Amino acid sequence: SLEIAKNKALIASHDDFDGFVSLSDLDRVDIKWWMSHISTASMPILEPPITDIINTDASTDGFGYFDHSSQVSGGGRWSENERRLHINCLELRAILLALQALFPGTLDKHIKIFCDSQVAIACVLRQGSTKSLPCNTETRNLLLYCEKYHLVLTLAYIGTADNVEADFESRHFANPDTEWSLHQSVFDQICSLLDIFLDIDMFAERLNRKLPKYCAWRPDPQALFIDAFAVQWSDFNCIYLFPPFSLVGRVLKTFLNLPRRTVALLIVPFWKTSPWLTLALQYLIRKPLVLQVNQYNQLLVLEHDRNRVHPLAGKLKLLVLVLSNSFTEAKGFRQTFPLLSRHHAQTRLTDSIKCTTQNGFVFVVKDRLIPSLPHSIRV
């Protein structure tokens, strides 16, 4: 960025080297970096031996990578904003995302990267670009990541026809029906309304995560963990669970068997005949929320295609539950609500009309009437 700023100043001053250069905030950050590193920066004459070899690729739809050592391949989609970037910028970003996914937090490695973009290779070798500010920004982010983890990169060109695995991953993706998530605004309103502070999103990926810490189902650039069921959920105080609908039963079983008290914000479909619904309601510690998904409110979105409407729009209701795996805590919460009925010789029940809610949803849990929480959540 400093070289770009100098070139712009020379053009404006007609090649007057005594002229002034206007520095941006990014230029000032780079100058501070040089001031703090100039005395310790070094370049070894001999590079360390190569420890890993990977292939990367980017298409207009997504990115892909392949690790020769572990034979692991993966990738992901671009967001709508990322798809607006030039393909050369995407190739550089694909390299960074591949390093983050395959070597998270790994130190002192020499990685050889095969890439089918000559421009991306040139940007890394020259440590930036004076021709393209976006490419320079992507290169800068990549090199800063390598500096942080002491990674040495060697880049080489590979033809697209030979870059089979990475190219495939950059164009073929998992079923998008597993990637629906709450709109970020809706998620924030739910957390505020329920007064809950979450530590980690247990079922997410790079684009649809709702929290800085998240767990993905496959190698993912910023994921804290891979495979939610391989993680000890009780290491966290409060977790966010929005699993694929087919996994709700397994998720609930895992949560209730945790060794210590944990709170969860669970999003499930409001299917009244589902076998897990009765069990989930027994562990409530907040009034539940009922959200209607339709084609207008965008409660559920695909981050890579925000114009797509959920296939069950108009038919699907979501149930938002705050659960504790402590049965005693859940029992104490239920006892704050009136009884539905009474046994012979028990005290006569008072009028329960106060349980009627604005949306008409009242749940009966262990003979207690628990009304849903009225809300005005919208995008």
C-alpha cells in the first residue's frame, strides 16, 4: 500500500520526488509495522524443508483445496459480497482460507502451494501488487497470517486440467438445505428478548455462523472445532443449537447427558407429533418463542443466495427454546406456572384465562400451562 501511495503522489506531482504523499489509515498501519519489525526482520538464505503440499483453486461460486499428505479435500461457497470480487482476488483468498482450514493455529511449517492463477502467484512472490489495490489487500492479509504463525510459502503453477480435486471442491457443494440459518437480525433480537449470552454456535460454517466461535461439520477456515458431536459441550456455559432437523433427537440426547449444568438456545421445527418435542419442553427455563417462516419475512436465509425462499415457507413454524440440562432447575421454572388440572380432593383451581397469549400458543408440560412469549421479531 505504501508503494501504491507513492506512485499516486508521483503522478499527481508530475514525478516530483520532493512532493508530499497523502497517507491513508492503512498506510500508517504499514509504517508502524515496519518501524516495529525493521530491526528483527530477516530472510534465511536456505529455506526449511517442505512439510506439506496443497492445491488450491477458486471459481466464481466458491473455493477448494486438497492436501496431498492427508488426502483431505474441502472448500466452501463465497458470500454474495465475495462473489463481486475479481477472480484474482478470490484465488488469493482461497489460499488464505485453505491454510486456515488445513493448518489452524499451526506453527513453523513450510507449505508448497499449487495454484492455477499466475497473477495470484506473482502477488505472493512480490509480496503485493501495485497494479491492483484489492489484490494487494488480499496478499497483505495472507502474508500477515503467515507471519503470525511462522509459515513459509512456496507457490508453483498447476494447470486447471491437473488441479482436479481443488477445482471440483470449488464448484460442487453440499446440499444447500443444510445451510439455512436465522437472519442475523432475528438472532440478535431473540438473544435480547430472552436475555441470553451465548458462547459458541455448535452447528455452523464460515458464512452462516452467528457467533465468533463456532463448530463446523468439516474443515472450515475459522471454525474452533470440527464435528459438534466430537466436542464436549459442557466446556461452555451457554451454547447455540440450530441443527439439521434430522439430528434434533440426537442433539437433545447429547445435551441432556452432559456431565455438568449447561444452558442451550435450541431452534427446532414446531412439529407437534415429533417424539422429541415433549422431552425438550420438560427442560425449559424460559417461555418458548414461536416463529412463523414465510416467503416475506426472511427469518431463514442462505448467506450465499439471500434471494432464495425456504422450501417450507408458509408451512414451517420454528420453536425457540431455552433449555437447561438440570432437571431441578427446569422443575423450578415450571412450578411458577398454574396447573392445568387437579386430582380428587386437591384445592380447586383458579381461573386460568390469564394463560391465553396473543398468538394462542400455550404448552402443557407436566400438568403446567406454559404460555409462549409474545414478540414482534422481524427482519
